[in-house]
Amino acid sequence: MTAGRPQGAFFNDTRFIAEWNLTINGRPIEALSVATPEPYRAKFVGRAASNGEMDSPLLIERERILGAGLTETITVRNYSRVIVFVAPRCV
């Protein structure tokens, strides 16, 4: 979500969330796919942006559910054999 656009979480004509960006280790998420199985639920799949040397082995799944509130579940999967330190940040 970007603050300068008509996006966000609205309730009764009031925008409560204008910007929502997730980074992993200071890098943005590269979008790979999105699915909306129900009108109130969306699943986003992406990967941590590469460091320029190789593609990132980190796959990020984000599931948002709109019900009594807005809930986001973030799952990070490491598809390499090397342990990777992950510092997620949501702004």
C-alpha cells in the first residue's frame, strides 16, 4: 500500500492504514504471485530482493484476512542449505 494513492484499510470512510511495506534485511519484497480465494482473504507470495550476486533463497508468504479486524500472517521459508538471519520490518 502506498500513501499517495487511494489504497489502504478503510472503515466508515476513514483510512486507518495508508502505507504498509514489508522489508526483509532492509530489502523490499519482489512480488511473484497473488491469489484472492475469498473476497475477504488474499495471499501474496514473493521473495526477498537479491543482493546482486544471486537470487534470494527466501520465499515470503503473506496472508491478509479482513474480519473483525485486519490480520496479516507472514511466513518466511529458506530454500537454501545455509542458515540465513532474517530481520523483517513492516512500515
